[in-house]
Amino acid sequence: MDYQFARTVRYLGRYYQRLPREGRMLVIGMVLMLLFMQAEYMGEKLGKALYYLTH
């Protein structure tokens, strides 16, 4: 599993280096958006769990 992940990261790194500047900005933006959405979802779940624990 870890090996597969490392290989994917290396492949993405090589692909990323071939991209022009605009493409890189787009990729970074997409990754940040995904992370933000994931964090928002996790925050919502954490918030609900905390709400149920405290009420």
C-alpha cells in the first residue's frame, strides 16, 4: 500500500514538473480545494460528535 502511494506521488511529481506555470497553479488550487472540502466534511462530523457528547 505504502509502495503504491509512493509510486503515485513520484509519478505525479514528474507530471507536475512538466506542466507550465498556469497548470501548476491550477493543480495547486485543485488540491487545496479538495483538502478544504475534506477538512470541512471532517469538521462537520467532529462538530456533530462534539454536539452529541456535550448535549
